[in-house]
Amino acid sequence: DKGRRVPEDDPMQQTQVFGRVSASGASATTVLPSATGTDVPTKRRRGPVGWFLRVLAVVLAVLVGYGALLVGVAYTGLDRVDAVPAGDRPVPGPGRTWLLVGSDSRENLTEEQKSELSTGSSDGRLTDTIMMLTTAPDGVATLISIPRDSLVEIPGYGQNKINAAYAFGGPPLLVQTVEGATGVRIDGYVEVGFDGFFEIVQAVGGVEVCLDAPMNDERAGIDLPAGCQTLDGAEALGFVRARYSDPEGDFGRVERQRQFVSALADEVASPAVLLNPFVAVPLFATIGDALTVDDGSGPIDLARFGLAALRATGENGQMLTVPFGGYATTDAGSVVLWDEAEAEALWSAVRDGTRVPPRLLK
């Protein structure tokens, strides 16, 4: 403006144009003249960091969406069951705990499949596998095997093997029995039968295990050489069920079950499987069809369960069997006794959301 001078010592009022710097405010911007004579601010070009963050955001959004798709595919196929027991229950803990059950039900198998899988033809429903999967507030996940022959108090039936609870009253009585024996609140229930287990292993293309010695069990229908090998669905089922040929009996079996769960989790989470939608989508559909969960579980709960299983079987996870206290012979037959003091140390850690004492991790 003619006739008006800007004091040279007032930098907040100085304005220069035609490609020079405008200092009318606290921030600086470059201005250029337009065809009409009006100064037009120029846009700064994005640096490499800015572009990297934008690409990273897009990639993360795609991965989150893809993960949600896989969870949704599995969730839509789930079977539901009422697993909430009646009566008083332990108070919820600071973490989250699931009961993972492998049922020996053969009701969905044809006679040909029973023969192929060497399952026998029993009409009963027991639990070949009982595991507790729990997560602590610090993110550490723990997988605990509960021997099927553990002697416990079954509400309404007295002392018996823990796997009989499922036969007497299904999932609700099994959950109630586990809660009574451990004092741990069960937040979620996940069950898989013979047929579902077989189908999951088949869908993932088999699972590799490594054996220190040959394994032959006629009752389980397996004859495996020593060394590393990929097991198909039938072989995998025999591998996790065999106990009569194992010198450690049921304790050897539960250790093999954890070994296989870990190998299966690694296979499902491998890039070759997880990042290939032509493999992952059918696999997650099969997983959904194979699992039965409690009525209260939603998609987020299913995702949490999957992540907890991956953490428990990973490098920073914890896996163990309830501390052993000996054998006994009762009206229920030969049973497994827990080491009361050590078992209580384990359940106390789960209830409090703290890490399991290292001495128990064996």
C-alpha cells in the first residue's frame, strides 16, 4: 500500500511475494503470482516418509479386513451349545480362559469312516482331550493339559474320572466340574470331534511332526517311522489318540496332543496358508464347520481364541500338564491323582493372572 510503511523491525507484519517468503504469521509458506495477480500458495510435495506411512496404512487396512473376512467365514459355520453351568461359579479372573475339548463322539461318522479312522463303534461320548487355554493381562498365553483320567468331584455324581462329566451332563457339567476342581472361571468353550479334527488336518494339507522313535499302535490305526513326516487327517487322529502303545500312557498322549496343536497352529499361521485366499478361505470355512462353541461367543471371542492359541504354542507361550501326584484304584478304575500343592500353585497363578511358576513348566 502506497503511503503506508511497515516497520522494518516488525517481522510479524512483513510480507514478501513472488516466490519469496511470507512471514505474516507463525508458519511460513511459499506464494506465487496467479494470472489475476493474486498470490497463490504452492503445495509442498510429500516426502518419502509420508508416502511410506500412507502405503503402510493401506496395507494394514487390507490385512485387518482380510483377517475379519477369515474370522467371519469361520464364525458363520460354528455349531452352538449351551455350556454355562447352573449354580454358583468362580469370580471372573483378570485374564480370559477357554476350555478346549476333544470329543470322541462318532455320531457324524459313517461305518466306512469309523473303519478308516480306527475309531471303533462306541456310542458313548467322552472327552479324549481336555485342555485349558488361558491368557494373562501381560499377554502371556498358557495351554494346560488335564489328564482325562484325573480323579475329581463331579457335581451330583461323586468322585469319578473327569472325562465322565461330559458323558453324564455334556458341556455344562464338564465346565462346572473343571471350575469346581480348579477354582478357575471358564469364559469360553470350544469343542472338536473326530470328524472335525480329521477335516481340519486335511484342509491344511497335513501337519508335519518329528518322531524320535517309530510309533505303532494297532488300536489307533497308526504305524509311523521315526523322523520328520507329514501326517494326513487319519494319521494325525491316530497320533493324538494313541496311548496303549505309549510307555507313559495318558501323560505321553497329552504331551503329543500339545505337540500336535503347536504344529497345527504353525501350519495354519504360515504365510503359504494364511496369505493365500484360495487356501485360507476354505480352511477357515472347514474350521468353522468343525468347531462347536458356547452360545455366548461372538466373532471377537473367536479371534481372541485363535490368537491365544497361537501365542500359547509360540516361543513365548507356556505349555504344561497338571502336576502329577500318583495313581490310585477306585470304583471308577485306575485314576490319576494331582499333586495337590503344586496343582493349587498352578490354578492360583491362572486365577490371579500371573505367570505359571517355572518349576511347573515341564
